[in-house]
Amino acid sequence: MESNMTNDMHLGTERTDVLHPYGVSSESDCRLSAGVSLHSTACLLSDVPTGLSQNPVGVQDVKQVVKRSGTPALTPHDTSWIIAGPCSVETEAQILATAKALAEIPEVKLLRGGIWKPRTRPDAFEGRGEEGLVWLREAKLETGLPVATEVATTAHVELALKYEVDALWIGARTVVNPFLVQQLADALQGVDIPVLIKNPVSPDLNLWVGAFERFQKAGVTQLMAVHRGFSYYKETPYRNFPMWEIPIELTRRLGVPLITDISHICGNRELLQATAQKALDLATDGLMIECHINPDEALTDAKQQITPEGLKQLLASLTFRTKDANIVERDLAGLRGEIDDIDSELLQLLARRMEVSAQIGEYKKSHNATVVQLDRWKKILDDHIATGQDLGLSPQLINKVFEAIHQASIERQTRVMEN
Ligand code: PEP
Ligand code: MN
């Protein structure tokens, strides 16, 4: 597939638009502003402990720091805006090597790394915790890439802020629980950090919307949606079934940027390319892709992770569109999805109507009544035309539709009579 990435990509190495200075611990001139690179900010480095903290900072203290510092926006500016990084931060060497390779790819704007991993079964690798945050910050300082991690408890929030994580994401297993979401929103009250909200595991649009509302009410202004697919009642080729119409409807309602996490949708490498292209065609604002320096050895989600080199190839194979065109596509896709849903309801209703009609046929047969009862039919049609007019539907349309339905009903009842 031909790539048109160069047309609309920000190919420059500038990543400074997405940085914010959680590292600043005093009101000195150390504060970063958009346009200042992490590499050139020695005073930021001076504030970075090299190991685990002996003296933990409370959430309140962290909030003070963050409030003073301000937060440049971290939002996608074109459709080739990529969040990449390993499913889990495993070792210092793993995250540093992965981050350095990813930093060479201009489309990569944010480095992801799971520090606390929600695992289905106990005794699986559950993430490195605080130690991993030290390495993640090291990766950020070495590469200039801002970093993101998943938080599921207020203790996670506290630690993530303490270690200057630039953006947080709320995982699919957390978004299903309004109590947890509220606790996280409360913990972030007044902290202007970008928060990415994954869809809940279940295909429940309102639950997803509710999570946004909780953070919005807490004053978190930089919110993004991450579509990672949904649990589905039957086997599909995907790990999590995309159900594209749900994220499309969410963005239609909320107007938030949408990132598609193709790795968790697919669950394997083979589906990544087609799924990424589909996401771009439906107008995603960016992609989240799990990358590991040695995917086969990954402690979590080994099957779906790709190397940084694999990411380069994947990106080269994709067709990126301009955002405006994408938005038109997305709006249309949302409206078309709505039409499909309505048509499907109409079909169900028609089938039910025919079923009831057949039952009436049985009754008429056993009571020797005629199939066509003109008075009743005339009354039904008059009533429907009047109701239709109240609803803004023309008498011609009502006539045509109900003539056809009535005709089909008569045929059905006639068949019943004849049997
Ligand atoms: C992850 O991003 O590694 C993760 C656990 O994702 P999700 O919450 O979408 O399952
Ligand atoms: Mn994962």
C-alpha cells in the first residue's frame, strides 16, 4: 500500500510540544516551556533521584508542584501521532533500549510502559512498581520522549506524579468500575495532566462516557479516548472485538481525541496492519502500539508486541489521511452506523409484525372469518397517516409503506388459511 505519510506528518524531531515539567520542584527558572528540550534542561535532571525514594511525596505535595508548573498540551496534531512502548516495563535495559529505538521514529510522540499490570490470574508478572518508574523516567531523560503509564489506584497516581510521568491512562478493567474511576478523578483534582481513558472491557458506551464526566468534573482538561476493543460473546479473530461504532459515537458525543490501541484489539501481530489502516480510515487521531526490543521474550502480551523496526515498517505501510477528511469520514461512519442500527430494528419489528399477523390468520381460520377486513384496514391507514403527519412524514410515504406491509400480511394470512 502506498504511504502518503510525508504529506501530513510532523516529521521534525521537535517533541517539546508535549512536554511538561513535573520535575520542577521549586519555583526557580527551571520550568520547561513548549520549545525547550529535555536534553537541554540540566536543572530538571538535578531534581531526579536515581533510585527508589526514601522519602515519599504525598499526593497533595505533588499537586502543589504540578499546579505551579503548568502543563503544555499533549494532544495529537495529525493522524500519524503514535504512542508506542512495551506492554510492561520489565528491566532497566529493556525499557532504555526500546525507548532509544522508538525515539528514532519521528511519529512516536509518547512512550508507554506498564508499571502495574492488571493480570487475569494471580502469580503472573504484575509489573515492577516503583522501581520501574525510576527506569521509565530514565528513559524519558535519555530520549526526550514524554512517558505514560496506567494507573488504577490512588497510590499509583501518587507515585506516577512523583516520578514525573507525563500522561496517565486508565485501563479497561478499571473503567468498568465507577468507584475506582471516581477515586482516580478525586486524586487528580486540580492536576492538569493528560489522562487517556480506555474503553471499558464491556461494550457499554455510557460507562465510558461516565468515566470522562468524572474526570471532567474533577477539572482534568486534557482527556483522550483509547479504543482497545471489547469482550465479545463469541470467538472472533480479535483479542478484543473492535465494535468501531462505539468509539465513533463516543467521539461524536464528546469531541475528545481518539487513539486506537491496535495491539489490544488484535492480540497478535498478524492483524495489526489491517486494523491500523481500518482505524485510520475511520478517522482515528492516533495509534497506540505495543513495542518491545525483544517481543518474543516479553513478560506480558508477547504475541502482540512488535520491535521498533517492525513499527517503522508498519508505519511505512499505512495510508495516513488529513485530519479534516478523517473527521468527515468519522461523522459519516457514525451516522451510517446509526442508520444500520435503525434498519436492523425495523427488520426485527417487521418480522414480529408478520408473526402476529400469522397468529391472527390462525384465529380467522378457526372462526371462519375473512382474511381482508376492509373497515379495519381503512381505519389503520387513516390513523397512521395522521400520526405520520405529526412526526413529519408524508401521507405518500405512509401509504406506500403500509400498503406494502398490509399486502404482505394478507399473503401470509392467505397461506395460513390454505394450509
Ligand atoms: C495495557 O495497555 O497494557 C493494558 C493492560 O490495556 P487494557 O487496559 O486495554 O487491557
Ligand atoms: Mn498489554
